[in-house]
Amino acid sequence: MKEFKAALKDENKKFELMDNIPASEGIIRFEIILPSQNPEEFVDGLFLYMNDEGVIVNAEYYYRDKSEVEVINIPEDYLPVITELFSDLFISEVEE
């Protein structure tokens, strides 16, 4: 964090920092809120993480009530099922 703060104060340090970053990757997170009988009391859903190629690379299940939030990583073995089930949500049409 010290290096970041120093880079904000000095343009040369900022350019040096940026020039030495080997790579960056974009990840998009989608939240799917599942149906709840009582959404004022609790909500559960999925966080789906998609790379810049449109592939779901990670997924988490979450449960949130008035006092706590729990997030559980979904095993990689289940990603094909999640992809097949929810893939229509991520299709967008591009007009030319």
C-alpha cells in the first residue's frame, strides 16, 4: 500500500509502477438472486464469475439474513451444470 500511495503522489513512480505490471485480467461478476418465500428475512443466490472470453470460471453460493452473510465456494465440478442452466442469462445481441 505504501508503494501505491507513493505512486499517487509522484507521476514518475506511478509510470514506473504501471510499466512493471506484467498483466491484468478482467473478471465480471454476476449475481443471481434466487426466489425466496420471505425476502425481507433472508435471501440466497449465486455469484458467478466470468472471464473476458465469456466462460464462467468460478461460482459461489451465498445466504444472507438480517444478521449474517455466508458465502460458500461451489466446486469446479459443478461449473458445467451452472453454465448450462444459466447461460441464456448472459447472451446479448449486438446490432451492426
